Amino acid sequence: MKNKLIIEKASAEDLGWVRTKLRENEWGYDSLDHVFVAKTDGKLIGMARVEFFRNKALATIAGVYVEPEARGNDIGFQLIHAILEAFPEVIEWYLAGHSWIEAYYSKMGFVKIQAVIPELKRSFDNQVFMVLRR
């Protein structure tokens, strides 16, 4: 990727694109208050969102998406890193998803777990749960 990547909290203008991507990927969403987006040359190319639980001590990272033409440039990693830095008060970060997430997120320090908080339960084939504790 040659152009400068900007990762920031989603603005009101970004939310139409975010909602479209959430619908296209059939991801449910309750709130768009904590969505981060990745942009290059003003074009939206990625997003991730945060859901908080238990007084913001626990959180999940969900809806990580990068446009197909922008994949392979560590944009997903950079989105996750920006989220982790933005919320230092969170002591446990959770992920749930298809089995392929294990290899991807283990590079960032997440580890596979068996038990999970009830709020994280989703219905995936070969579902995997991961956590990063700080």
C-alpha cells in the first residue's frame, strides 16, 4: 500500500458505508458508537467495532472487515492495534468467530479459550473463542 493509511473513529459520514458492510456480511449490530475505520486517500477500506461489557472492563472486537483490494497490507492488524490503544481501561478483549481466526489473532497475542462470557456467544460452524488479557 503506497498511500498513507489513516485509522480513526468513524464519523457520521462513515456510518452509511459501515452499515452497508455489516449488512453485506450479515453481521448484526446494536450500536455503532465505537466503530473504527481505515481510510486511504479519503476512501474507506476497512472497519472494526468494539462492544463493551461489565463496566468497560471486558470488550469484544467484532465486525473486522477490509475491502478485498486492500487485503494483505496488515490493515486488520492496524485496526485492532488502534482499538487496543484507544481503550487502555479494558483488561480482557474477546473475539469469537470461524476457526480460521485462531491463526490470524494469535499473532497479536490472543489465545484460544474454551469458556466464554455469555455475551460473546455467536452461532458459527467450528466456532473459536479467543482472549487477550492485559
